[in-house]
Amino acid sequence: MKKENALNILEDIRKSLNDNEGKEKALKTIEMYRKNIEITTNEKIQKLIKKQNEYYKKEGNNRKKIMNLNKKIDKELQKIFNS
């Protein structure tokens, strides 16, 4: 993660804490960033997305391979969001 991105995250959290509903909003903000970081650092998801992009370039949008990859990606995302 780049320093600028980390600073932006911390700034969002700081702003959340200054709101009237600060603590609750800050906790939701932290959870959102945690899940997004988990997604972007998940190697399995990254490999599936890379493979998906390769198939899009070669075969177009409606191929069975792409649909299967979409299902696998969705399954991995659901694991993260349901945790």
C-alpha cells in the first residue's frame, strides 16, 4: 500500500471520529477499509481477476470460462464480506 493511500485512510477515520456519531461511523469506516485491504491483498482473487481479464481480451464477455471465473471471484468475495 502506498503511503498516500494509508494517509487518506487515516484521514477518513479522523473525520469520522469528529462527527456527532463518531465512534460508530469510525468503526464502520475501519471495517470497510479492512475488507477492501483484504480483497486487494488476496492472492487467489488477484490471480482469478488476472485470468478473467486475459479471457475477456481473448474471447469476449459471454464465455463459459469467464462465467465460471466470475463465480469463483464472487465466492472469494463473499468469504471476506461474511467474515
